Amino acid sequence: MEGNIENKEKRTCLYDKHVDLGALMSPFGGFEMPIQYAGITVEHHAVREKVGLFDVSHMGEVTVRGKDAERYVQHIFTNDIAGAPVGKIYYGMMCYEDGGTVDDLLVYKMGENDFFLVINAANIDKDWAWMQQQTTGFDIDLQNRSDDYGQIAVQGPESEQVMEAVLGIPCSELSFYMVKTVGDVIVSRTGYTGEDGFEVYATPEYIRECWDKLIAAGVQPCGLGCRDTLRFEVGLPLYGDELSETISPIMAGLSTFVELEKPEFIGREALLKQKTEGVAKTLVGIELADRAIPRHGYAVLKDGKTIGEVTTGYHTLSTDKSVCMALVDREYSALDTEVEIQIRKKTFPGKVVKKRFYEKHYKK
């Protein structure tokens, strides 16, 4: 999930908290967001080894309620939520008719005929306009609630203990990708780091109180810098890099979240054709033999010929390897295929590997 940088930046309900903590602030997804506090490496390892705290209040929230709520979500969403139990969360995409990705998102089933959709910050306006365009023939109440909620993410192996001891929110009974409400507070066992963790949606006032309690208890605040290194290591996509209007879920290797057995959803025919006939380009992982760092947009070569480009690359903090995800011509996507990456004026050898560079540690 997530999105690209825009110009006129908004501020989340926690903006002054970040400034007080001395965070490095930068524009992201239309908001002025913290990139780091103690440093990306410190924050990254805090999440992998203990627990970290993120402000994710920039994310968007849309509610779908009414007689046709489930039918509407089924129409715009690639995954299959038919008959889903209350409390279940689904990941998937909204697609255009040609299979390109409008956005990737989470769908929370809050009740019968009651769904809570979490969308990417940079795409809120675009997504909202597109969702409104799809309402014809559906008896629903569609609301953009993005300004009503603040959101924090508590992530890491100690997150459950911290949630219960510091915030007093009982959550041990929640399994991965499940949600519950505590009064007006929405709590889900989800995140974007590859570790066990929780996301809390509530009024800005309540979120500010939670932030203060967690900081006072010594929880490490984390910026978007380590959020990117964490999600990248476990192969989670970022909208604008691994997914876009021109990169379909099939190209991105996310067909698990595209339920083609569903009789109908927007983009189904195009995605079915891609799945059946194959796509020209596909997303792969690449590991370099050198410590050079491949960055977004760098060319991927085979025998001097450009066959694709890097979408995200880092020298990973958890495995100490130079790796990247890249969109390449399908014929060069097999594991162990030898390629090169152009980094400035030099080329560096590498090979195609799995996109998950570090194993996830979720509570099942």
C-alpha cells in the first residue's frame, strides 16, 4: 500500500507531536509526515526485535453501508468477500476496466451490510471520485470518513503486550486480519511491516492520547523511512512503485488477491485475459552480488539490452544484502536468471530471486 509525494501538504492530528520529538519531516502522499526520529536503522530494528509506533493518520477511510453494501464492494474489489464473517479483513485491489490498478486497499467487514475501506493517502481524492462513479444501481450509503479518523500502528513482536499493558485494549483474542470495536475505537491485527502488530482507528483526540501514553512508556516512534524498508523486505507492494494505473495486480504477482472465480467485478475480463495468456512484464526480486544500492527507475539489463526497471531497492537492514523489486520482461523472470542493473555509469551483476527477502512474522 501507500503512495507518492504531492505538493500542498496537509498535517495529521499528530503533527505537533512529531515536531516536539525532533522528527525529520517531509512531504508524503499529500501530507507532511515524519521520515525518521532516532534514525531509520534504529527504528527498523526496534520493529523487527521489539515494538515501534507509527502515525498512519494520513491513510483514507471510506464506509459502505446499506442493503447493497456487499454487492457494491464485490463489484469494485478484486478479492471475494461473499459471506464473509463479521470481523474479517480482506486485502485486494480496485481496478480499471483495462486491469490497471486504481488502488490497493483493506476491506473490513464491520457488520452485516457495513464495510470499512482503508485506502492510500495519496489516492484519497482519486479513489473517492472513482468509487462515487460506481454507485449507479446500488442502494448504499457511501461516506468519505478520512478526516474523521486518526490512526496509529503498533508493530513488532511485543506489540500485543504493549497494546494491553499501555493502552488497556484487550486484543490477544484477535487473529491476523481480524478487527473488533472497543466503544468507538476500531482495532485490527494488521500492519505494513511483516511483523505482528495492530492498527487503531479513532477520533484524533483519542489517537493523540494513545500516542502520548505509548511514548511515555518508551515505545520507539518510527517514521515512514523504516516503514518502507520494513514493507519492502517482506515483499509488500507500494502503490506508485509496484502497483499503478499501468501495473495490474497480475503483473505485480498479486493474483492470490484477484478472485477470478467471482462472476463479476470491474477489470475482471482484462485480468482474466492476463492470467490466461500471460503478461508482457512481471515483478521479480533481484539480488546483487555487490553492495551497490539499486534505486527506483534504474534500468535492468540482460546482455546489454534493457529488459525492465527497478521499482524499489535497498541494502536490507535485516539481511545485509543489496536487493530490489523490478518490473522486467516476462521471459527473464525465472528464478536464478542472471541480469545486470545500471547504477549511474556502471552495471552490477545480479540474479532473479523471490520477492520476499525476509520472512514475515505474523500471528496466525
